[in-house]
Amino acid sequence: MIEIKDVTKDFPGEKRAIDSLNLTIPDGKIIGFLGPNGAGKSTMIKMLTGILPISSGQVTLNGLDIEKKPIAAKKLFGYVPDQPDMFLRLKGIEYLNFIGDIFDVPKQIREERIERLTKQFNIYEALGDYIQTYSHGMRQKIIVTGVLIHDPAIWILDEPLTGLDPKSSYMLKEMMRTHANEGNTVFFSSHGLEVVEQLCDEVAIINNGQLIFHGDMHELRDQYQSDQSLEEVFLELTNNE
Ligand SMILES: Nc1ncnc2c1ncn2[C@@H]1O[C@H](COP(=O)(O)OP(=O)(O)O)[C@@H](O)[C@H]1O
Ligand SMILES: [Mg+2]
């Protein structure tokens, strides 16, 4: 479970990026974090994961405060960033072993998972190549594989399906479903509705740094006229300019 309590983020000289956001992300469900470009999704996610300092408020992961207990909290989650352009000078296999080392994944389990997952994602043959030479989708898949290797309870995924080929996208969605069904936390962001509509149990909608809706699809539709499509509802909610 992730608890976001009254979190605000100010960047110097910029308008408030996150404004007093409260959100509880429960276990056992897939929660979509939806909002147009620039709404504040990545900023909030970077605070959840301890990448950006929180200006005020608190984030806890399974009860552990991300700022007060960063190491213990970071052991609990896997994170797929929106820009998967990291560790470019490592080979794929070096990156995965690096993750395995950090999270103390036993050699045998690690090898089994690396082989199975990278074959499923169709990047097995590229493991000996530098991540620098990978496409956007391949970089995402190597990071997703890294997350799955250490098998964390909490998944935090920032626009994970953008740039994935249909098969990999399907696989990742299935994995998200399985992980949630096993009682774990799955929180992912998206600027598009389709994925959220087919995949999420609950949706949290953010606009201009403020949470404007949290509930299931049913509740979202209930708030609006029944003849409106979800897309129309979303556009109406986020249409402020
Ligand atoms: N490092 C930063 N410095 C200043 N402003 C930032 C920084 N990161 C994000 N912002 C601003 O915060 C707002 C939210 O951005 P972001 O969280 O990336 O939105 P989203 O992920 O929903 O597209 C934007 O106005 C963006 O310009
Ligand atoms: Mg973003």
C-alpha cells in the first residue's frame, strides 16, 4: 500500500507542480494515475520513489516513510521511469546482474528469471549488447525485467506501455493483473484513457497538480451523464484552460 498524505511540490520559480495531494493506493488492485501531459504525474511518482524531495507532506510505502527510511522503503518497490535511458554504458546482462546484486537475488533464481523474462520480451539475444544500442521499447523491457528479477511487492510504473510493441504490452498488462491479484500494489501512470479503461480497478485523475477524481470506472461514469463516453468525461474534467 502507498499512502500519499498532503503532498506538495514546488520547483523554484515555477507554478506549484503538486498541490496538497492525498491518495491511498491499496493492495490487490491496479490503480491508474491519469492526467494530461504536464499534469504532474511524473513529479508525483518521483516523490513516491525518493528521486525528488517532497516540499511538504509525507509518502509511506507499506508504512515506511520514503524520506525517513529510504533504504528500507526502496527495497519494497520496483520502478519503471518514463525515460528509460539509464545505464547506457552497461550491457543488458550487466544491468540485470547489477540489479540482482543490489537486491541480493540468489544466482540460480536470477539466472532462471533473466532467461525466462528476456525470452518472453524478445530481448534475450540482445543481452550482450550495450543498452546504448537498444531502442526505447527494448530499454523499457530491460528495466521491467530488472524490476521483475527482484520481485518487489510494489510496482510503480510511469507510462510503462508507451513505446512497447503489442505483444510486450499485452504481456506487461497480464503481469500487472497477476501481481495485483496476488495481493500486491500496482500503480501506473498514463496520459491515455484506453489502457486505463481496460486495465484499471481504480483511477486517480490529476490535473494541474491537483487530484480531481479517485474511484472506480463506475463511480467516474456515475458522476457524469450516461451518454458521455469516458473520453468525454476525461476531457471535461481536465479542460480548464
Ligand atoms: N525538474 C523540474 N524543474 C522545474 N519544473 C518541473 C521539473 N519537473 C517537472 N516540472 C514541471 O512540473 C509540471 C508537471 O510535470 P510532470 O510531472 O512531468 O507532468 P506529467 O508527467 O503529468 O506529464 C510541469 O509544469 C513541469 O514543467
Ligand atoms: Mg510524465
